[in-house]
Amino acid sequence: MTTDLRFLSFLSIVMFIFQACQGPQKPAMLDRAVLEEAFIEFHEHSITKRRFGYDKIAPLIRNRTKAFQNEILGHSVEGRPVHALTYGEGGVKVLLWSQMHGNESTATMALFDLFNFLEGSDNDPFAELRSTIRQNLLLRFIPMVNPDGAERFQRRNIQHIDLNRDAIRQSSPEGILLREAREAFQPEFGFNLHDQNIYYNAQGTSRPATISVLAPAYNEAREINAVRSKAMKLIVGMNRVLQEEVPGHVGKYNDTFEPRAFGDNFQKWGTSTILIESGGYPDDPEKQYIRKLNFMIILNALYEIAVKRYEHFTEEDYFAIPDNDSKLMDLLIRNLSTEAAGYLYQTDIGIRRSEQYQNDTLFARGNVSDWGDLSVYYGYQELDASGMSLVHGKIWDKEMALADLTESTAWEMLQQGYMAVRIREQDKGKPYDLPLVLYSGDRARNMSPGLDNSADFYLEKAGELQYAVVNGFLIDLKNRSSTPLLQRVE
């Protein structure tokens, strides 16, 4: 941590303590530098990847100090514990739950950072902030609602049930535990912590909705009562922090009432509920930066609940947050010339990449998501292909062994127009990081680009190959530059 950041944080904390002692005026605002330093200081370093199961967090729960009370609420379908950790001695109850969808783990990581912070020393620079939270709030955390889904890094539980559509029917043991936890605790505030796909953007901009927020509706009319209003005002304070840290990267999630969802029903049952959705951010595939954002805004929100600072915000500021849109692509190629049945035309091509796991290794699979006029879309990566034409890749059909295919040979093939190579059958499923499409078997690889097809083709200008798109990644053939490709022999 830099000396400048420590000094700024020290000044901010001094100002925070000074203002807090000045009587009934508006409570002090937490400075972003304080929140950032707290994350750096208390970051849980044992979790660095967003795919993990219950076994990863179990020791982090067991090793908590006496500051936390650890309770096993019950067990998942497959018998994994669902824990609740309780902290604080205040009168305002706050319930925070994460990973009810097993593949949505960003906030779970941030909660363990927060646990470390709350266990900090009474003599460190954050002691006054920590004491304010401890003395005014009673916090209860359920860090992993769906441990069976987390084990497989899948959305639903082992029954194939979406737990966030099980608030009323109560078909799953995990859903029953969450509802019972709310009924037993009767929280005034609730934090519903999720991940959304990375293709949401803040409406009208090219910026990813890195964090989306929502005060869920409690009825079909989407009316605002005192319970929902408090959630809206609290979100305004969170947005203030985010606009200082990642300006323009905040969206407001759709508030259509979902009668089966926990967040909507918590709101209906009297708990002021805040939805946090972690989206995408450039060059953050493991969402470690977004994890930091979660930590900062949750800590800020807990402080603002403790001192009732949220009461000074307005519903109008909540509605001023841009809505979510879904107009992002991983790669967007604009103004590319191509033909169909001899008809020449110009098109844009939008590519999105899905995630696939094999032996805990992440692979990406690119597909053409949309084709045509995509002028209202944006890309994490964009290329203006004016003057370029789409060209099919050729197939090197002489069978090779994966072990014999060197990086130098792969680049030479690619630059000569050979994009796909047939590999011996015994290499099927093996990982590789070469800029080629490798397949096994006697059936020739389909190299015809088109809507919903694999994203593998060339861009040519004046008869010379300029770029290759392999598995949805753009490769500059002149500079031999590309994003590292991790694929499997198909």
C-alpha cells in the first residue's frame, strides 16, 4: 500500500471521527480511500478464483474468532452444511446471503474479506468504524446458500431448482433454510448478493454494468412503501462510492415483480432488501476487482445503516441511476463485407463467449451471437473492418499428433490460411493454447461462419489476410498478437 493512500485514509478516518462527534448534524460520509485501504488490508488471499466449493470456505468459517457466532442452519440435498455467521451487538438487524446460485460467487469472496475486517484489532486505524458497526448493528451472514450448486459451479441446486424461484413453494431444503432464517431473525435490512452476465451495460453507454443494483418491487404495481424506500435510499449511498471508483459502470436492474423470488418477497415481508448483481469489467475474468467493489459498497452500506446516513438520500437519486441494458459483445466487428449466394453486402458480427470447465480448468467457447446491423451494440473489444472481407479458413486435413504441433508451426499454418487441423483421435479433449481450431475424427470441421456458428474465420484486405478470429478471439496476423487461447481438441 502506498504512503499517499495510507495518509489519505488516515485523514479521512480522522475526519470521520471528528464529524461523528459533532452532534445531530448529518453523519460523516466514508471516504473511498478508507474503503479501498480496508480491502487491501483485510483481503482474504486464500481465494483467488471464482470457482470454488464448500470445502474451500469451510476452514475460513471454522477459523473465525469469537467475534462471530457460527451456526449450521441445516444441510443441502447432498448433506453439505449451510452456515450462518452472526456479528455485532446492536439493535438493527441485517441479513446478508450469497451464492444461492452456485456459479455466482463474487460477493461470497467479498464477504470473507469483510469477515477479516470485522475481526480486526481495536487498535488499528479502522477501530472507530468497526465499533460503529458492531455497536449499532446485528449482522447475520449466510455466505453460501447453495453449496451443491457451488460444487459444480452451476446455477441451480442438485434438484435442478432455481433457489431464487423457490421462496413460496419451498421445494428445496436450501430454500426452506433461507426463508426460515429470515423468519427467525426478522431483519430490518437484507442484502441479496448475485452475479449477472457480463453483457449488461449501463443503458445508452458502452460501459459494462459492473455492478447493478435494485430495490426489488413488493407487488405487481411496483409501488413504493417505507420498506422499499429505505432500500432505495441506501442504494444511493452505494452508488456514490461506485461513481467515484468506476464512474458510469452502474446499472439499475429491472424491477418487474417476480412473485417466486426471495428478494421480492423479503421486501413484501417487511425487510428493506437490496439486490447487488456483479457483472463484467474489462480484463477481470475472475472478478477480483469486482470483488473489491462488493466489499467497498457493502461496508459503506453497513456504516450508513449504523449511523442512519441513508435517511439523507432521496428516491429521486435512486431513479436517476441508469437502467441495465444488454447490448455488449465480447468482440464486435463492424462494417465487414461478405456475400451470400453471390449477393454482396455489409454486416456487423457480434461474438459472445461461453464458459466451459474441465478438471477445474476454464475454457472459453466463442459463437456468433448476432449478425447484421449492430450499430446499437458495443464490444469489450471492437474492430472497424471497413474495406475488409470475410474469408473462410482452410482445413489442414493431414492428421497430426497434438504433441507434434509447435507454436511456430501453428502460426505458419494460420498465416497461410489454414485455421483448422485434424488431430489424432487419442488427443480428443486435451487442452491446448495454440491459435488454431483442432478437431479429431473423420468428419470434416464446418468452417462456414454464420449466425449461431462457431466464431472461426479470417478478415482479408486487398487479397491479404489481416486478422483471424479463432474461437471468438481476434488475432492480428501482422503483429502475431492475440489473447491467450485455451481450448480443447474437439
